[in-house]
Amino acid sequence: MTAALQLSDLHKSYGKAQIIRGVDLAIKAGERHAIIGPNGAGKSTLFNLITRRMAPSAGHVALHGKDLNGLAPYEVTRMGLSRSFQISNVFHRLSVFENVRCALLWSMGYRYSFWNLMDRAPALTEAADAIIAQINLTKRREMAAGFLSYAEQRALEIGLTIAGGANVILLDEPTAGMSNTETDYIVELIRKVTEGKTLIVVEHDMRVVFNLADRISVLVYGQIVATGTPEEVRANPKVQEAYLGTAMAGGH
């Protein structure tokens, strides 16, 4: 079976500085896969290589068997891969509804439309409202995104990520800066909206990682040092030594 996402001998260097050093990773369709590692391990760089925001120095990324080398980020998005960022990335002056409607335009065939034409598109409105309901923001539909709480903004960003119909979704630190209550809310939301999709998540909160991921890869100094189920990674002495330390053994 072709992997949903395949990384083959992937490298990224800046002069003599090697950031990503020969990463090989296959992620199956429908899998929830977490990438963890210490600060400076290269996790965000790896996401940038996958989404073509950066070109690799060597190696390949394939989406459903199709090589992404040479493509622009928007072309990768149109192939069914979407990504969120560490910093909330929404249109703060637009309402929740307007944000989601913008994200739906291309996938629903409207391309570049004027607002007055969009207001006459019931299918677009219906699709936007369905996503807003899915991310639990129906009561905030008309609110400017800038007035949402932090957790609600992150929920909206997740909604924008799935709005284009992507079947491979990358989330970069989706619970960063959240309280335990907010984290639980976002984790359940991620579970719901990625059902049946392939999820790759970079996350620092081990409680989130072990509750959400089917498999985990540990990235240290630009190399994958271990990949396995949460139980396998938790028990791996090499992983504990390289990254998780004694906290891992205690399940924290």
C-alpha cells in the first residue's frame, strides 16, 4: 500500500549547518502520527520541507506516491495536504463565517469571486456553516476572529485547515500556551475533525501525544532516532536518554 506521506533520505542544510539529516519516514493513510523532539531538533523545518515552504537540499517528499519536489506550496495544498502554524494564522478583522468561507473558495470551485457573488452561493454558506458547527463555533459565527479566545482561534485555524478538503493534515504545536481545560477541548476537536484523515502533529505536551497518536517519531538533531507506538516509544531507553528523560517513565 502506498503511504499517504513518504519522506526519503530528506536533508536540509544551510552552509555547513545540517538541520535535517537523512530523514526516512512512511506515514500510512488514516494514521495519527506525532513528531516529538527537543527544541532545535528540526521539527518545524521538517514541516516546512513537507509543505514545500522550503526546498530540501537532498531527498524527496511524496504525497500519495506523487513526488512534491519542484511544486509550489499552493500546488501541494491543492493535492490534499494542509497545515496549521505555531502562531494563530486567521483573518482577525473578518468574522468566523467569513474566514471559513474564504478557505472554502478554491475547493468548491469558486476560485476568485467578489463578495456580492459569494453571498448568493447557498452551497458555500451551507458548507461554511457545517465546518463552523464541527469546530463548535456556531455561537461565534458573526464575531470577528480577533475577539475569539485563544483556544477558539486555534479551533478556527483547525477549521480553516480542513476547509479545503485536505486528507493529510499537519498541525504544528496545536495546544501551545493552553491551559489543561483548553488542551482537552482542542484534543477532542482534533480527534473529531481528523476522523478518517491522515494527521501529522508536532506537539510538546506528552500527555497530548500519548493520548492522540497511533505512532510517534522522535527527532533529535535532525534525525529520527525512533518510531513506534506510544508504548514502544515510552519504553525505548534510547528515547528516554536522548529526549524524554525520567519524565517519560512516569508517563508525564
